[in-house]
Amino acid sequence: MPNTPDPLLIAGREFHSRLLLGTGKFSSNEAMASALEASGCEIVTVALRRADLTGKGDPFANILDFIDPKKYLLLPNTSGALNAEEAVRLARLAAAAGLPKWVKLEIHPDPRYLLPDPIETLKAAEQLVREGFTVLPYINADPVLAKRLQDVGTATVMPLGSPIGSNRGIETRAQIEIIIEQATVPVVVDAGLGAPSQAAEALEMGADAVLVNTAIAIAPDPSRMGRAFKMAVEAGREAFLLGLGSELDTASPTSPLTAFLSQ
Amino acid sequence: MPNTPDPLLIAGREFHSRLLLGTGKFSSNEAMASALEASGCEIVTVALRRADLTGKGDPFANILDFIDPKKYLLLPNTSGALNAEEAVRLARLAAAAGLPKWVKLEIHPDPRYLLPDPIETLKAAEQLVREGFTVLPYINADPVLAKRLQDVGTATVMPLGSPIGSNRGIETRAQIEIIIEQATVPVVVDAGLGAPSQAAEALEMGADAVLVNTAIAIAPDPSRMGRAFKMAVEAGREAFLLGLGSELDTASPTSPLTAFLSQ
Amino acid sequence: MPNTPDPLLIAGREFHSRLLLGTGKFSSNEAMASALEASGCEIVTVALRRADLTGKGDPFANILDFIDPKKYLLLPNTSGALNAEEAVRLARLAAAAGLPKWVKLEIHPDPRYLLPDPIETLKAAEQLVREGFTVLPYINADPVLAKRLQDVGTATVMPLGSPIGSNRGIETRAQIEIIIEQATVPVVVDAGLGAPSQAAEALEMGADAVLVNTAIAIAPDPSRMGRAFKMAVEAGREAFLLGLGSELDTASPTSPLTAFLSQ
Amino acid sequence: MPNTPDPLLIAGREFHSRLLLGTGKFSSNEAMASALEASGCEIVTVALRRADLTGKGDPFANILDFIDPKKYLLLPNTSGALNAEEAVRLARLAAAAGLPKWVKLEIHPDPRYLLPDPIETLKAAEQLVREGFTVLPYINADPVLAKRLQDVGTATVMPLGSPIGSNRGIETRAQIEIIIEQATVPVVVDAGLGAPSQAAEALEMGADAVLVNTAIAIAPDPSRMGRAFKMAVEAGREAFLLGLGSELDTASPTSPLTAFLSQ
């Protein structure tokens, strides 16, 4: 049964959930697995370092054991890359290790706000597209950059709502509206969504999907929070498809106001 | 099966849905009935005029035939009343006609913005409480007024998010937060909620419930929109119960950023 | 020389400044006097308790020595009154002591947010107007209450932007816009204005004046901050009089974009 | 006499006004000249096309006759350039024609929102800095891009508040705050400032200056509006220098609330 009534198409592949999940910050792999399940998500992003391609040492090394590749598309991300070269290298390592040739491209030289670098991101995207990767770039909410990325062949654009893990929601609303208006590929709002209402809002604006991590991972019950985001995303998509009323300056009565006692 | 995990208690009565519906503006009674069903609501408000206590003439006169009183609590409202006297008279008429002795108290002398009158509302509330009514007053988001109303014994307070039918959401957020903090009765955000995300936000803030009418009634498919609001309300309540992260000034990484290529 | 190009009329009296000042929280009476001077204000509100009608004990007892009644209209306020009766009593005491028969009516039973009581405020206003006072009531941004107050004869309405001393600016923008649209007396935005930009915004919206206290009183140099607010208020009023452009969805080029290199 | 108490330093040159003006959209050159005067500005940006280096045909061809180069720094801009190459060519033409070797770098391939291209802007900036230009780039509110630009030697960064001519103010507040925090060169908020309050807000946030064009140029009296912006900018700068109070969750009384009638 589809989560949302209309499928999401990314690079020709069909998804029925419009909620993507990140895998950082969960208290355990078991908690993560159960949140993935409850959220109904079909795309799961994993930091390459954490996925631990070598399989040595990291307590999370076996994270991939908890994500069934038949059920979820595993989306390696390049989190931690400081420039295009590092990001490209990471993506290649993931592919060499047998992960899908999809990559969530993240290049953020700035450790404090983790904001993405537009120049290096475009450069890496060009290279990875050339090498046959399906590229989903994380970007600032910059409409011109979004356009350039889709022009070089990325499969989505993923503008941030607010800084990663900040829970501040869609601070970049006006810019994201322009990105959506001009997009020829799916727009996935990534980063900063700290509440189900914020995820619903993104979908209502016309974003094709959202990626959530922190808000679910650090919830006291990630599974229940995952389900809450699932419902909010579905609600937001439905509202977008049906069309929402525009904002009015005055009230609009729901009841007839005249002669109400005249009977 | 409960819509939300914890029941809502109003005047000692237990409800499992935190979404109240209004019945104005639907294109037909059939559309209304199916939206009520899909929304999972248990409390339905009806304008007394429309309910047509005399049963004559009004095309909506038979609206009550479409609302099963075993399934829904029928909540008469005094929409159209210009002062306390009119509101009290309407409430009595409804009770005399056999409707439940509950009343959504609405007194809005102003036809343009339909904003409630604080003075007349308090006066009518005092009178109706004395007469044994369960009173749910629609008010401006005024914390002091909300306190006075609960002190005279109203069963809820229903502050507006923005003007009725305006779709502008929760413009009075700061005031509603204070109302919630100080409330000893359920707080129901009423009016202005035009999108599922806005309903979810109200619940996330700690409102006990929301009342929605226009956004559902005028949707091209009220039943689907009713279901979308249902999901959003459930998502918002879940998030509130679980607790949401606070807003951060900086980013908070979801992936380990150090030494990611050191393996 | 007028501060603003058009005079402000309150109860038939003409003022050239649209910035009213409060006198609480200054580090000294001297600092206060110099801030009043720099701000260009002509109306100064003083808490009756602080003004100390008895002249005994209070270190601020002599505050009135620092406010030249020839230069400033001294506006006693009823801050601290918990109900109409206390407020009326305070206003009478002030008049009996020879202060102007003007009163800034403040009734806030709630010590945490200092929000005004709509019921008691209307009651006291009716009484004081009957007794010949010029009444300037501090209220929640409630358009219906504002209308009722002007209907009983208050000289202004003074809706709050946000709680007293909170520095949060105009959180009640939508409601204040309605108050301004419906007002037949000057609208003075009172409380919560923590920055010159917020004062300017109030004037740009069409408010007739603003009252500022905390932001100036606790500034490291109240005199310079007073002058900053003076400039902001004048700027905002000018912009309102000239008319501001409406918000546009798209850009509007300032330079011709075509054929720029065709020469 | 300085407009603002502390000078603004750009590329070693000292300015006393923190308000930069654009010259598009004025109804006449005379109106423009008088607005420049009233605004107290010292930096004036001129579209190269409009300045008409050839002197032929354009009714605004003689705009330079109306801007005294002894009084104002003439800042040529590359408005209309679609890529780095065009922008560099325009800057060189201006310098060749004897204009100052300063350039406001604007590259906006998108005619609808006039949003700047981050990639081409960085490329052109690198080239122009190498050629000895003082470069002031107009950019999206992208903190990483801002950092890269200052690292290649631009004299300022000029993030947009909202799209050019949109009057929507500072929609990118959170991003601009990060830019300011990380800046080693002056931050000039450019575009979208439609009201004096919005200009004041930019300065209060810590922006070093603002550039305004449309709001002044299309005002019914550009000279008076120029003066209004001047006052607002000065007020905002003063408030920033003095330090503004932080936002509080609760009220903070300005008057002693206890025992007020105990005397």
C-alpha cells in the first residue's frame, strides 16, 4: 500500500514514501531499524565512514546488517568531505564496496554550521554524473545553483531548510519556493526539519520529499516519532495534491450570519 | 482504535480524536458526512441557524439527519450572535430543541473579521455556566481573558490562530503559548488553520485540540482533506507527547566528521 | 522644529513627537532626564507608585523634579493595579495631587507576563471617562476591545506588540493592522518594542505613535538610544506618509537588463 | 559631521554613511540627485549600460553629470551580465572609460528573480581581484560562498535580503547572521529592503551597511524617502553599537509592582 497516493520518481525509480531517513545519532542499530520500519521510508542515507567499508573497529560498523537492501535503497552520503575531490573519492569507494551507485553529495567545509559549499558541490556533481552515479546534492537554498545542478544531470536537488540538526524548520521558504517553481527534478528538503509540522509544510509547498534524521533519531521513542513524521508527510502531500486555499486578508464566515434569529 | 494515544477530556467526557470539525461551507450534506467520517472527528459544531430548529425552508435544514448523534457529539454554536443576550437565547433554543446542553460560544459583532467580543463572551459564559451548559468559548488569543473564562467554569478555551477562514495559521503563537502554559482546561485552537501543517503545529505547541472547518469543507475532495488533517493532528500530538528538540543556533552533525578517511 | 512632519492629536492636544517614553528602570533620574531630552518625546508616563504622591522614602520619590511639566505632558499610569477599582483609585489620587487629568490605564493581574485584563480595563475606562479623565488604555491587540474602548470615549488605544520588556517587537502584527484600520482615535503601540527597527515598523504600518521604555532605560547610554529611537520613529512616519511599495513575488529590476552590451 | 558615529572602511577607504544608493528607476536625474543628497550616501552604484560609456542615445546617458565624483564614490555595477566573462568585460570597459576601478559584481542569469550565480560570481571575482579591481560581489545569502569570496580578496560581501525590488526585507536573516559572524570584510545587505525599518534591522543585526534603490527611487518624494532611510540606518547602527537587549520569554516590569497602594 502506498504511503502517498502518487509515486515519487527519482532517476526513473519509483518510490511510494516521500520521507527519506538519515541514520546518524540513533542510540542503537536496533532503534534505528525499528524507526526505519515505522517511518515507512524507502530511501536510507548512510555516512560512508559510519557504514565502515573496511568493517573494522567502529561500533556502528555493522550498520548495514540492519538495513535490508531489498526493502530500502541504501544511499551513501559523503558527509565529512571538505571538497570535491574527497567527495568523489568517497563515492567511488562506496561503489567499489558494492553499494548502489547512488550518492547523497554533501560537501561542508564549515564544521560549525555544516553548510554546503556551492562551488565544490557543482564540481563534484559534474564528475560523478560523468562517472554514471545518480547524484542527490545537498545545497544551500540557492535557486541558481539548483538550476545549474539539474542542468548537469543531478537526480534531485536537496536544499536545506535550516542548518543540520537545528530543528528550526523552513527558514529559507522564499528561496525554496523559487527552487520548486523552476525544478525539473524532484526537490527534497534536507536538514533542519525538527517537527512533523515542518515536514508537512515542506510537502504542502510542493517539495517532492523530505529527509529527516536528528528529530527522529534522538526522540525518546524513534519508532513512534518515525511514524509521526510518516503521517505528517502523507498529510502534507495530500494537501498539496488537493490544493490549499490561499491566505485571505479578512475572515470568511463558515456560517450564514444574516437573519439568524429571524425564523 | 484511538486516533491519538491519549484521550482528550472535556467536561469529564473522553474523546479519542483531537480534531473538531465545523459544518459550514460544504457543497452538500453528503460531502460533509463523508468528511466527518474520514476525519475521525468526534465533536461536530453546527450553527444554530443552519441546524434550523424549526425545520422549515433552509436547504440545510436537515443537516442533523447527516450527523449520527451516537457517533458524534453535536456541538451547537452561536455563530451570528452579536452580544451575550443573543448568544444565551440561541443556546437555550438549542437545548429546548433537544440538542446536547453543550455550546460553542461565538459572539462576533464585527462582520469583516468575525473577531470575538471579549466582554460579551465572558458575560454569556457566566450566564450559561450558571444554567448548566458546558461552554466552549471562541476567543481572541488573550491569556488574561482565557484565565477569567476558565475561572468562571468554561469547559475549554478556544483561542483563534488567525481570522476565521483566512488560512493564515497560527499568527498568535506567542499568546497561545501563554494560554497553554496557564490553562487548567483544554485549549482548542479555533479558526484560521488552513493547512494540515498548521494543525500539527498547534498540537506540537501543546494545544489539546484544534477545530477546522473551511480548509476541509471547500477542498475539492473534503473526505481526503479530512483524512489529511486527521493524520496531521495525530502526528502533532505524538510529537508533543514524545517531546521535540529545541531550536539550536548552530548545526548539530548527524555523522561523525573527523577522520572519515583515516581507515 | 517638529520631529515628524504632521502633528499627532490626542484629545485635542497637538504633539510633534510620536515617541512616548516610560520612566521605569533608568539607573538614575539624571540618566532619565537626558534620555527624555535626546528622544524628543513630549509625553512621559510615570508609575504612580514611583512618582510617590506622598513624597516619602522612595529613592525615586523626586522623579517629578526631573520632568519639566512645561516641556512634557506627564502621563500618570496605573501600573500595578489588579482591577478596575484600584486603577480608578490611583487615577484619582494622581489628579488630587495636581497631576494632569490624563491617565495611562494599565490593569494587569498577571505578574509573569503583565498582560492587561480586558474586562477590568473597559470597566475602569468607562468610569474614568465619566469622571472627565483623558484615558489611554493599554490593551491586548484585540480589535473588538479596541473598538469598544474608543466607543466609550478613550483618547487612544494602546495595543501591545509583545509582553512588556520582552524586546520581541510586533508579534501581534495582523491584529494591530485591523485595529489601525478600524480606529477613530490614535493607535499607540505599547510594550515589547526592543529595537529602533521595531518602532519604525509600527509607524510604517500606520500606528500613530509608540511607547518605549525598557530598551532605552537599560541601554548603556540611554541618551544615545533615545536619539536612535527618535530617528527610527521619524523615519517610519515619513515612510508611512510617503507610502511604501507592496511586497512582490518576483524581482523587479532596477537596471535595464536587455542589450546591455549592444552599444 | 558623520552620519554614523564610527566610520565604515572598505578597501582602506573611509566612509561616514552606511547607506549605499542605487540609481535605477528614478523618474528623472534631478530627482535622483536630490535623493542622493538627502540620503547622505557616499557610494552610488550605476549600471554600466545606463551610465552609457559611449554617451549616445540613452536618455539617461548623462546620468554621470548628476553625480559629483568628488562627493560620491561612483561604483559601476555589472547588472545584466549573464556570466563571468560578460561581467569582467563590463568592469574593464568602465575602468577604461575612467571610472573608479571599483565594481559591484552582479551576475544574474535568471531574469525573473534576478538571483546571483554563485559559480560565475566567484570566477569573475577571482579574475577581477587579480586585475586590481576592488570587488563588491552581490550574492545569495550563502555563508560558505561569502567566505570563499572574502578569501579570494573581495572588499565586501553583499548578500541579498530578498529578491531585488521585492520589498520583502530580510527573509534570509538566519543565513546573514552566520555571514556576519564569519566575515572579515564588511557585510552589505543588498536587495529587497523596501522600508526604513528593514534597513534599520540589517544594521541592528550587525551588517556594516545596506544598499537601497527601488524603495527610494519610486517613492513619490525620493528626497524625503532618502532622508527617512538615512535616519533609519543611523538609528540601526547606533542601536547595534550600544547593544540591544535579548528577547525574553516573559515580561519584565518597568514599574515596581508590589505594595503600590501601601503608602
